[in-house]
Amino acid sequence: MSRIVDVLVVGSGLAGLVAALTAAEQGRSVRLLTTGMGSLAISGGSVDFLGYADSRLASDPWQSLALLPEDHPYRLMGTESVRTAFKFFSDTMEKQHWPMRPALAQDGTPRNTQLPTIMGTLKPTYLLPASLNTQAMASAKKVLVLSVHGLRDCQPALVVSQLKRYKSWADREFTQGLLPSPFGETHRAITALDLARLTDKPQSRQWLLDALAPYAGKYDLILMPPLCGSKANPEVWQAVNAAAGCPVVEMLSIPPGVGGLRLRDALLNALHKHDFELVENTTVLRAETADKNCTSVLAEASGQQRRHAARAFVTATGGILGGGMVLEPGQCWDSVFKIDITVPQDVTLWSEPQIFGNHLFSRMGVRVDREMRPVDAAAAVRWQNVFFAGRSLGGYDYATEKSGHGVAIATGWQAGRMAAAAAAAGEKQ
Amino acid sequence: MLETTVVVIGGGATGIGTLRDLCMRGIPAILLEQGGLAHGTSSRFHGLLHSGGRYAVGDNESARECIEENMIVRRIGRQCIEETEGFFALTPEDDPSYVDRWVEACGRAGIDAPEVDVKEALRLEPNMSPEISRVFRVPDSCVDGFRLVLHNAMSARRHGGKMLTYHEVTGICQKNGKVCGVTAINKNTGETVEIACSMVVNAAGSWSGRIAALAGLDVAVSPDRGTLVVFNHRFTSRVVNRLHPGSDGDIFVPHGSITILGTTSMPTDRPDDTTPTSEEVLRLLKIGEPLFPRVREYRILRAFAGTRPLYTPGNAAGRKASRNFHVVDHAEQGLDGMVSIFGGKLTTYRLMGERATDRVCAKLGINVPCRTAEEPIIPDPDEATLARAAKYFPVQGIKLMADRMGDDIGPVLEQAEKAETNPLLCECEMVSMAEIECVAKDPSTHSLTDIRLRTRLGMGTCQGTFCSLRTVAALAEHGISLELSPTDNARRFLQERWGGLRPALWGMQAREMELGRAVYAGTLNLDGAAHEQDC
């Protein structure tokens, strides 16, 4: 058996990475086990804090917290803790030279931004990379919408036709353009990630700068799919904005999640400054518990089983999508601790007839206390040194609320902090 | 007012098959369909071209019709059929004494059903249960019901036939006990359409009782609801039936990369009662397990339901009701000029059309023989056309495309030749831009769902998660507009897919469904946009 670490985190989505970093910054040794890339590999890269509450658009999300149900993770933690968690995240990103900031209202209060997507819809989101100029987005009159030849997921005509259906964008003057593909004639389907990876490297970045040159200085704003690199590298942005001669805003895009990979890059860079070990391509099979504590988890990598012991554990395995929560007819449980989540026997009751309705399954998850420790039906803590974070928690619907990354940051921070404290207590014993 | 000789009601296999037959015999005809083509049962069944083995014991006459038509349809409709053959397998839960009766009945119906050594059967179908004790080989096949209807429609059109889709019949006009016309409402525009005619063929399937009632006739047609499960794997190469008297959920039918298991049987009073339930899905899995023990581990793609039009004079219901069809001349009940086709099944659609057309001919005093059993529905594309296609389509996709498109292969190729590139927009089903563009421009196409039914767009693993965005984007870029806006169209398309995902919301399918919600709600805010656009 390998050395006992202080905090073992399972899952490398945003919640897992934030938990790991929180614990590491408190001086704890941290090991993170992950099967794949986590949800950041499909994320658009902006932080949705709370876009809708009680089915109403939230312009000031902090005000709207009061509209959430009591068992919502934000309510459970309390507004002040959520604020502290967000500050921790923002500070981290500043230090990594990849600032994530909210737009500000006239009176200086932070508010949600309606960010355009590659479908031409607008999505309320909270923290944006500082490279996205929200001021320019609000005031631009002449807007150029660009995509790249062969990029099937983003077509300027769709973006323009749909953006025009919003009052705030209806009067703007739109122009459409297609940049030549740097791959030339190819039958292979290209994605924004292929293009962003070219942009990462200074020697191959030039294709984008050259392609933008003919448009330089003619517009107030350029909307583009996420092409400006897959790493949290501000240099790329400076170069792209200079080549465009106006602010460039990337539209939110579907998987592969270029924007999310930048967040992952920044957080891993921060983590590697600490006593931190990343174990990839490993699947946690189950937890081993004794009494009121977890002692280790059993994981499998390349057909080999290995036991990972730790003083405290954070489970951030994602929900249904990440595989952290398993649904079977009439049953639901979490994949590591096998906590049985009470659900109606009749699967029909799990969902609504409308696809974006108020589904029960979307809020299924592990119940926790304020400290993110799982509790049983009688509200008693199951294990003293186990903490849950992110979508494996119940009580919220990240998709319709637009709260996914926000809950991940808040609960990841809380779980990481509590796990660090539990590990410290365990060490003393 | 439109004028024709015969109005055919119902745009499923039977109605379109009848229209084709009428037109091939030179009789002017117009077909009315309340939805799109194959809106009803012809797109909501397991896609089995019966050998007749299923009916051999209980309904030998149906079995004989099945095997005869099976052989004809594979000849004339090659593009719609996958000649898989089928197994009938005896599981420990089935009565062994049934086997002799079944073998004897197959022989009587003319169905070639030799016994296969169990070891050999398991070698051919390794996922089948090793507990199986006897296996028989029959000429079952798989049929794409929607494509069959579409190709028949293309053929009918070539012979001068006219079709009005999204037209719901509102009245059968009669004068002195004789049919003189039909009224319908255009469901897209709300306009009323009148067609003067001398005869009506009621081929409305599950709705045929309602059409008869419109003409003031009382007929016993009981819709019977059946639910089916689609798996995301092809775990069998052949159709596999349980060797026992006809019952729920005991036939597995492979199609392309998927497998369909069906069906249940439950009476309903609504022909459009097509919402499947989780309970039915679970029941199907239970009944399917003796044939394929790992059936619960296979990922379910969706569930769907359809209604069968059972003809039930004398109150025979459910499984006991005959699957046989009846061509009824309502002159006997005092309405001259109306012929109804009741009951039946897809396998015998052509024969039903032939019998109905024979009756129409007799009434009209026309003496032209039926040719539908001889002429292929769609002519095969020539070598030169296929060589042209090779430049624009991935090599594995050419045959798929040619079989799908039928008569439209020419326009699709022209489209591909005109365009700069011809990317695949739906990777699961290998549907390319040229096909989608060509179908989207067809006047009968109103929505992404119509494009799906013609091309299989969004019917594969991702269930529309990637291809619906790509398709609305490509159509916008090419300046092709449909009735709904791109975002509304995508939303409705995903909603339609959602109906089939809901009853099996577990396992891998639940994860795939969450990916769809992550993309369309989480990232693209399609749900919020529904309220915020146009305001």
C-alpha cells in the first residue's frame, strides 16, 4: 500500500479540482483519482452561478438566492460561505493570470451576463474570463459573426438569425464571415478543440491572426466559436484582439469543451505548486469504511486493483452524466459509497413530459449537512471524514437553473475545507 | 374543388400500397393522410417482415399470406428489406409439446422451417441463451416500414398518384346512397378541401373504424396498443422469436446497428394512444430474458408504442383477434362506392392493396390486372450513378444513401455536386448535408422530425444531441427555412425524442440523456430562450 495522504479526492470536474486546491492550500497532501477528464471537458468555460431561480431570470443572482428551496446546496451552505468560496476561486484564477470576473451593473454590483452561444441563444452566466469584454458586448453596433470552414457546429447564419430574435440584439448591424480552415481540404470533421490546439502554439497560432487580418478595424465586436487556445493563456487573447482590431468574444459552445479545458488547465497549474498527486485513468470501485470513518477506497486502473488510504475523502464524481450517480429501474445510488438514494419505485414519476420540465431525477443526489457530510434519513452523519461536492449532491438542477459550475465551486470549496480540517484532526489522533 | 376517381384515406403502407396499385392500373386517385406519411402504425411496429411462423398454429390462413407476401416484398422492395432470416427458439419456460403442432402448421402454411442444431444456432447467435433446447430456421426478415411507405409513394407518384399529407378527413359525401366526394381539412393552413370522386378506399388502419363512422357505418375495429423497446446494440444477427403461442414481448428484430424488442398488447379506445410506460418496458425485458439472458445489461435507446388495427366482429380481442385482413364493400350496408380495408399487418400490405384495388376495378368495370407483385418499387441506381456518388459520400455510406433516397438519388447527387463539401451531419446514421438539404426542400417537409423520418437523422446513439444543432445550423447557412424557427424546431425535435427516452430513464441511457440536457439547457439555454426570444 502506498503512503496515506491527508485528503483523497475522487473526480476531476470543477468540484473535485476546487476541493483538492482548497485542501492543498491549507497545507494538506492531496491525491486526486479520476477516470476521465471530468465535466470540464464538456464545459463552455464560464461559471454559471445562478441564471434562473423559481423559473425567473436572475439578473442579480445573489438577490435570487432567497428564491431557492431550502435544501438547495447554496441555501444549505449559506450566502456568506458561498461568497467566500467564490472569492477563493476568483483569487486563484487571478493568481493564474486567468481572471474570472462578473460584469458589473451601473451601480457597481455584480450581475449575470447574457452570453451568446453558437446556437444564437443567450445564456445568463456569472463569471467570465476577463478576456471577454462584456462592455463591448453590450454597446457594440457593428457585430461580425465568424466561424471556420468545416466547423459543423457553428454557422454564423444561425447565430445571426437567432440573436436578432432578442430585443437587446435586434437593432445591431450584423455581418457574417467564414475563416478558411487551417487544415485545408479535409474530409475529417473538425471541432473547435482542433482549432484551439493550433492556436495554443505560437508557431501555429499565426493562421488565426492572418485569417482575422482582413476584418481588422471594421467592427465593434467579433463573435467567434472558442478558438483562442485550449490553455489558460492570456497571451493568445492579446494577440487575437490585436489582430482583430476590436474586442473578440467567444460564444459558448458544445462539447468538446474548449473553455472548460482552460479552467482545468489553470486549476491544475495551481495544484501542481502543492503536495498534490493526480492519478488518471483510474476508476474507484468502492469505499472501505470502519465504523463512522472511511479508511480507504479501492480503485482499478488497467485491470489492476489498488487501495488508496487517506485521512479524509471528498467524493466529487459528478451526477448521472459523470457516472457518480447510478440509476436503475426504481433505484438510485452513488457509485463510491453506495448510498441508497430514496426514489419513487415507478420510473415514470422521475420525470416530466416536457423535456426541460421540473424533473425529479435532475434533483436526485446525496443528502448532506452544512459541512457536506452525507447524512441518513434521520439527518445523522454517516461518516465523519467523508464529504460530497458537486453534482453528486441532491437538491438542485444545474441545467435549468444554470448553476452547475457555481455549485461545484461552492460545495467543492466547502468539502475541501472540511476534509482538510478532518485530516488535521485525524493526524493528531 | 378537386376531382378524381378514387380517394384513398390513410398514408400508411396499406393506403400508399393501394394508391400505387390504383395508379399502376391507370385509375386516377388522390390519397389523404392526417399526418406525414407513415404517421400511424407503419412507423410504429417492430419492423418484422413475417415469415408467417408466428401465426402458423393460431391462424394458418394468415401464415400462408405472410410467407407468400414475404417472398414478393423482398423481391420488389429490396432497398427496404434486410434478409436476415429468423429463429424460433424453445426456452425452458415454453411448452415443448407445442413444437410438433407448430412444425406441422408451418408445413401446412408452406413455411420452410427446418430444425437447426442448438450448438450451431448458438454459434450463429452467441448472445442467445444456452438454455435453449430447440431452434428452427424460418424466412423472417427485417423491413424499414417508413422507407417502404416512402418508396411506394415515390412509385405511385411516378404513375401519376397524388398525395395530400397533413389533411384530416372530415366527411364522406354521399348522394342517394352513393359516395360522391370527401371533405378534409388542411391541418397546416386550416383550409377545407373538397374532392369529388366516385369511390373511397378507407385504408386508415387503427383509424379505419372512425372513418367508417364518418360515413355513418358501424364497424368493429378495436385499436390495440403495443409497446416496443429499442436497444443501442445489434446483439442478434437474426430475428429471434420465442417458440410458443403468440404472446407479449417475445420477438427480437435487428435493424442496422440496433435491435427492437416487442411487443405488448393492450386494448385501447384511442388509435393515437402511443405513449409507452416504464412498466411496459420492464415487462418486455422480463419476457425477453429467456431468449437473451443479458438483455437488462444492454443499453436501451428508447421505447415507443403503436396501435394495431384489429378487426373484431363478434368481440374477439387482443391476441385472440385475427391478424387477418378484410376488404369490405359497404354497398352491403347501403353505401355504394366505399370500400374499407380492416385489420391486417404490414407484411401483407401489398396484398391488401391488391384486393382493395380489385374491388374498385370490379365496381368501375375496369379490367386491368395487378402488377404490383412484379415491378420493383424503386429501380436500382445504375453503375454510373453509384460512381458519381462515390466522389461525395463515404464509401460505407453510399449504399445506405442510395437505398434511403430511392427516386431522389438524382437530386441528392446534384446537390452534393453543387456544394463545396458534403459533411455528415448525423454521424450515427451517416446522413450527409446533401440528403438533408434535398429532403428539407421537399414541399412535404415541415420540420426536423419530417427530415428524421426520411433520413433517420437523430435516430442513433445520440438521439439528436449533436445532429439537431448541426442540422439547424446548416439549414440556416444554406438559407433553407422550415415552418418553425431553428431554435423552436430543435426544441420540438428534442421533445419528440424525449418522449421515447423517458420510459427507460436509467443506466447508460440516463447518462446520454443528461448529456443532452447539459448541452441544450446547461450550455445553450434552449429552455430559457423559449421565453426570451421575440420579446
